[in-house]
Amino acid sequence: MSQLSIAENVAAVKARIEKAARAAGRSPDEIILVAATKMNSAERVAEAIRAGVPVCGENRVQELVEKNAQGAYNGAELHFIGHLQKNKVNKVVGVCGLIQSVDSIELLEVIDSRAKALGIKQEVLIEINIGSEDSKSGIRENELPQILAEAENFSSVFVRGLMAIPPISDSEGANRAYFARMRKLFIDNSAKKYDNVSMDFLSMGMSEDFEDAIAEGSNMVRVGSAIFGARVYPTKTNQASVL
């Protein structure tokens, strides 16, 4: 069986999004597709954009800088979706329309400082470590009110919502409980009024589980392997990783 092209994969992903949205009684237009472009060349990224991907999400600052210089993201919005170190903030702020992975007040402060120097307002999402996993970044659920309150002090950032990556599971539907908790967190904090905060985006769901995420209220899904194929990392075991 021949491998599908990126364009065919994008079409298939969009069809899955439409089906999941309609099953949840939602409009497919509510769901934003973010292509997770880690470890894909500028040419492959450009191919996905030509196929109709509206947003690209990059995990690594070095890749973002290199591919951006090659014009890889032309025609699409660019988001940063990986762990962001404070010493690399200056390479992301003002370059990405949305930083999806703010995981501390300290990082928020550095982003605010850089955005202020550029004379812009940087949009961000707060990353929630919904599975309370030590190996993952993100704040704990009970820390969210504090960071949203602190955001009022940073005039050059604008919090647009929440992002999460649930624990890895091979069981179908296993992450729905985590997605449901994220939706509750999103709704509960949407009812609160903070300056520089507007709960617009709930970013959750990847290649293997974005239908469940959409069913639980996600309006932004980050899809990598279903568009580009499984990534093969340069390790001794040469294992493929799915996002």
C-alpha cells in the first residue's frame, strides 16, 4: 500500500475533525487545526500549508528559527507549543502569534519584559500538567488562579486560554477524563474576570485522541504524525514517536 501524501493526510485529518465536531453538536469551524511540525523540513511544512493547514506549531526554538529563516511558515500562523526556556524567549516573542506553553509566573514575566521592549502584546496559553506528571512541564490545576491573577500585572501579555498534554495511554478513550477536567477548569476560570485574560482557546488533543478532545470541548488540536507520519528519532532503538 502506498503512503499517503501530506495533502491527503491533511484532508483526512480535517474530515476527522468535522466528524468529531458534528458528533459533539459543534460546528467544525470552531476547531483550529495546528500542525505540529517538529522534525519536519521546511519543504514538508510548506506542503502542509498548501494543503490547507492554517497554523503551524513548533516545539523547538532552534528548529523554529531555522525554518522561519527559510520561509517555511509563510501563509500560516505560527505558534510555539514546546517547553520554552527563559533564555530563549527573545527568539519566540513577537515571532509567534501564540505561545501555548507558559508554565510559570517567572516565564510569564520574562515574556512580558521582552514584549514590552518590542512594543507588542504577546498572546499566550497557560499549560496545565493535567496528569500531575513529574516528567512534564505545566502548572498544577490548583496553581491556575494564582498565575491568572499575576497576569494582571503584566501589561504586555494576554492570556488567551489553556493547553494540556494528558498522560500517554494505549487505551482508546483513556484521556477523556483528563480532557473533561480541563474543560471544567476552562469553564470555571472563564467565569472569573481578570485583566489581560480572556479564555478563548482550549488547546488539547493530538493525533491519536483529538476526537475525544473535541468531544470534551477542545477548540484547538495539535496534530503531527497524522499529517506528517510517525517521527523516527535518531536513537539506538530507532523508535517512532507519535504526537
